Amino acid sequence: ILDLLARIDKVREVSGVLDNYIKHKHYQHATRLLKTNVALLEGNLSSVDALKDIKDELKKRKDTLHLELIQQLQNHLYLKAPSAKEKVQLFRSGEPPEMDNEEEYEDEEEDLTKDPEEDTYKFLKLLIQSLQQLDKLDETEEVLEQNMESELRSILNNTAQDMLYKKRLTNQIDNQPALFPELLEECFAKYRAVAASHHVVINAIEHLRYSNQANRYSNSRVWSNIQICVEFLLRDYLAVDEDVAAQSTNTAPISYVAAKNDMSLFFARSGRRPEKIHPGLFSFETSATGLTRSSECRTQQYNSDTAATAYELPALCLKSPHNITLVFKQITNFIREINNVINMTGTQLIPLQHFLNEFVDNKFLPTLQSKVKKDITEATEGISGLDTVKPPASKMGWPRPLLQGTLKVQEELVELRALMNRMPKYCSKFLDIIYDVLKSYKKICHNTFSNIVGINVIGSQPTVCHQWFKDEKLKQIIRQLPGWSIMYKGAIQDQFTSQALLVAAINSHLGKEVLEKEAMIADSERLIQLAQLQDSISWLIQYVDSFVENLQCDKELQEHLTGGNIKLVEDCRNLLNERMGELKQLSEDCLMILYLEIRVQCYYHLLIVLRKQEYKVDTVNSDPDSGVTLLNKFLSQLEEKIRDFLPLSHTKFLFEGLGYIMSTIIIKNASYIKEINNGGLKKMSRNILALQQNLTNITLTHELELERARFYYELLYQKPEEILRNIVEQQKRFTKSEYVELIQLYYRSNRSSKNSNKRSEKQLNLHLVKLNEIMENEEDGSDPGRDSELL
């Protein structure tokens, strides 16, 4: 009887002890105490009517204690665990915490002298052990599985709201792209912690369960729900469903259900749930993985309880498909972690990987390609494409203005190169876009070149320089000029020989043709545009060359690009070099057209001076002829402008040898002068001197070749006999045909009466015969002697 009374007294004290255990969260002791006393009251003390109320109270508490335990379990899984992220760093390498084998599992014992929540994992196991003692494991699993996605989404939203709140407190600028990777990394860290805690709970349940039945609540299920939430975040910030939403006014924004009571902190807006959610951009029905979402999971993702309130994720930055470039490596690393944890092997893809692949292939890359094409088209079309921009110092140290369109192309290439680093898996795709960009740029440059030169322009005739430009032999002669060889490292020919060959080739094209002003590029601004185009192309070539060199040195990119296949690396380099070869050729063509057009201008103006000016004058004007003035003005203005757009070596090349060209034109075309007297000779000397002075100011050399032209006409101060004597005494300084034209000009200029004309014609013929003998003797190397009967 005394023992029975003692038991009754202890039972009466159970409620107070139980309350103390629960208050301090010693749930293992509380569960054991509750279970033991309920068994006692239903056993030995079942007949004690005085304990009926206590018995009913304890039974009721036993039936409801598991609810508090489950609530504590969820609090630690979703609130306490994410706050203790430092405990799960090993989870990054795919090593879950603790208890990987049954032999390692041991029941936990509660220490009443310590705070049970100090060790989260131990506390979780104590909760599971307590629930097992209450026979509530199945119900616990069901609740955890049902609430998992909403709890994970709450973590997602709370993290975003916290970042938004801190951002506004610190007055940070809106739409900072760097906040998206920060948000994602914070969510990943919390999800790792949650997954690690779930792993502890799942292991504890598996070791305590008596049956071997399969359960939906598993590590794979946890990671599947985490992937759903991560995909939800990505869909929102990558604007995946933006097009779908725009097409339907009845479709509500992607939303989620808040499961917490502190939703007043959120920037919420309520909205009517749609009867049907439009499908997203991608689906995973065909994904080769055992982890494909079930229909129930899909429904849970987009359709929440109609009584709940819907919220949108806050915008920490502009939502755009391009945001994938900020987080691609983060997501890829996270996917690798998941694969390690769930031991995914072979070609199977987890849903998050499948989503990422589909998004990049079907939305991001097409969007990027379309954007690049649009940007380049806008920057290069029309007049704006020929606008020049002074590049910042960081632009490879280029000292000259560049075409706006070319700068835009280079900016796109820089961005694509950066994307290759951010998303190395897709570097081959980015290279394809780069190939297309360079191909389009070459086409745009070629069209610009054609418009400047007048090729295929409706209503305009082909320019003379373009007609000359089509002569491959002439182009080869230009490539052998010393100035060209210095610029492009080609074969070098001496200046005199190459200039003589060039003049001969030009004269063969020109013949007796009269140059028309319409057949020239009369507007110097067009030539400046051609110089800008040439220099901008050269700058871009220099950048792409460094790009190719950098690509060859980047082993990681080569591995992603070719899988280590050396031949493929060479193929990529050769394809880029092929594109560059086309641009280099166009750059050379621009320079060659400039070179030829300057010489066309010389021929045009000087032939006018020789053909249309009168050289038998009594009064000598102190100014040079108008044709000479116009040519000097054209050359000086062109040089002044063009040196701002071309390197010194290129500018020097363009004006190099002009003295020889001018001298040759003036000498070779003496036949166009009808008559000339001493006044005309002074006029000719003045023209030559004006040309020489202007050219000296441009080239900073004395231009002695023009002295040769002046000396040629000064021979007319002498009589033919003296000219022939000088050839014998001082050797020839001109060709036979040039001496013939000189002597003929002398006789044309000194005609008198009809009888005198006949005598002059006879003397002319005698002088020409003697000239022929002298020139032949000069060629034979023999001394013709002095003829005492020179006429």
C-alpha cells in the first residue's frame, strides 16, 4: 500500500515536472516521463478513480506532444540550421555530416545540465527519438515532406527581403547586378545547411524505423525540392517566363505561398490565383533522370492553396536573361555538389542541370546573338557608323580616333571573351558568335569601302583609282615599294626602280585618256573616311590577334573548347586567322586606294596645267597656275587631316615618291604644250617651285626629283646644238623620247615665216637624226666625238 501511495504521489507531480522539461526543451526526458506515467495509469493505477483527471490530461498531452516536437523539428531545419551555415562547409565537397553507416549511429542521451539546442544535429536526433517513442515517425515524415517546398521558398524570400532591407538602409543604388550572385550564394549556403540537417533527420529515422519500406522523405527528395526553389529564383531573375507572361493577360506572375506569420515585413501584393498556369519555357518530361519531378511536385510548384496570399520576389537588380553570366559558375558548382551528394552518375541530368542547359541553349544564346547583331547594326549603319570616337587610354593605348562602329564591335568581342571565362562550357558557342561578328563586320566594312570608292553605287561611274586598283600587276608593284615593305614586311625594291615601274604601269592605263573630275574622289572627306576605316580595321585586327594569342595560352578554355584535341585548337585559331586575313586584305585595300587616288589627283591637275595653260606669254604673273594651286591645296589639306587618323609610317608612305610622279608627269607630257617662250619658261619654273615647296613641307625632304623637271625646261634657254653638245659632254640626263619632245617643243616655239618653217623642219630632222646617233653611241658605250658640223 505504501508503494502504491508513493506512485500516486509521483504521478500527481508529473505535470509540473513535465512542464519544466518542456520549458527547457528537454523533450527526450519529457517523452519518457509522459510515456511511462501514461502506461502506469493505464496499468497498475487504472483502478484509482482519483487519478482519472490526471490520466486524461497526460493522455491528451501525449497525443499532442508530437505536434510541438514536429514544430521544433521544422524550426531547427529551416530557421536554426540556415543560421549555422559554418557547420556544413564539408557539404560542398559532397560529404554529408555524420552517420553515413549504420555502425556509426548511436542513440543520443539528453544532458539536463546543458542547453539541448547548443548542438543542432544532436537536438534533431533527440527530437526524432522522442517522436519514435510516441510512434509518430510516419506522421512526421509526411508533414516534413508536405511542408518542405513552402519552407524552402520562405528561406528564399526571407533572404531576398533581408538583402533588400539592408540595401535600402545603406542607400545603395538600385539594380546592382552584383547583388544577384550575392543573393544566390546566400541561398545556396542556407540550403546546404538545411540539406545537412535533413540528412541527420533522415538517417535518424532510417535507423529507428523497424520496417524497410521505401519513403518519399529522403535526401533525394530534399535536393529535388531545393532544385525547384533554385529554379524558381533563376526563372524570376533571368526573366525566363517574361515572354509567356506578356502574351497572356490572365496569367499571374510566378508566385509562392508564405508559410510564416511575419509576412507584414514583405513587400507583398495580393492577387487572384489563375485557374491554369501557363507552362514555363522549358519542361523536363524527357530528362534522363530518376529524379524527374512527379506531377504532384509540379502542381505544388505553381499552384498553392487558394486561401494563401501570393508574393513576388523583390527585384535586387534588373531581371534579364543576361544575369546568367553573373552566376553561371556558381550554379554549375552547386549542381556538381548535388551530383556528388546524391551520387548521380552516367549521362543522367538532375532537373536543375536540365533547366540550365535548356535556358542557355534556347533563350540566352539566341537572345545574346540577336542583341549583338542589333547593337553592331545600329552602331555601323548610316552616318553614325562613320562617326569617330576618341578611345579611352585603356583601349590598347591607341592614340588616334576610331570609328564608332568598330569600337562597338570590339566592345562586343571583349564581352564575349569575358563570357568565355564566366561560362567556359559554352566557349565554342561564343566563338561561333565571334566568327559571325567578324564576318558581319567585314561585310559592313566592305560596303563602306565600296560606297566611298564608288563601287556599285547607283548613278556614279567607277573611279579611276578603282580601275587602276583592279590591276594585280600594279598592286604588286605598290607592295614592293620601300614604304609598303616597312609597314607590311614584304619584299623590298629600290625606290627609283619601283617608282619608275609604277609610273609606267599608270601610264599604260591612262594612255591618251583625258581624266574627268567625276572619275575622281574629289571630296577629301571621303578619303579621310577611308583612312579612318583603314586605321580602325588595323586596331581591331591588333585586338583579335591578341585575343587569339590569349586563347592559345588559356588551357582551361582549350579543354572546354576541344576536349584537349590539339587539332581542334588549331582549327579554331585558323578560322579566326582566316577572318583576320580578310580584314587585313581590306585594310591594305583602303591604303592602296588612298595611295592611288593621291596620284590620280596629281595627274588630273598637272595635265590641266600642261594642256590648257598658255606658255607663250609676255607678262609673267607672280602666282603659280590655278591647277598647281588647287593641287597644292588638296595635298596640304589632306595631309593635315589624314595624319590624325593614320600612323606616321602610313602617312609617309602615301606622300612618298610624289616628287618623282610630278616630275615625270611634267616632263613626259611636254608634247601638250603648244609653244613656250622665256616668259612661259619662268612660269613653268614658278609652278615647279610651288610644287616643290609644298611637297617639302609635307614630306620634310628636299624633293630633288622636281629639280630634274625644272632643269629639263631650262634646257630650252639653249639652242638644239647646245643641248646635243651637253649630252655628249655631260652624258644624258633624260631619255631619248624626252629629248625628242624637248627639241620639237623648241622648234614649235620658234616658227616664223613660211620659208623659215620649211628650213626649221629640215633642221629639226637633222637634229633628231644626230640625237639618235648620240643616244645609240651612249647605249653602246662608245665616244661619238664632237661633230664640228653640229647644226
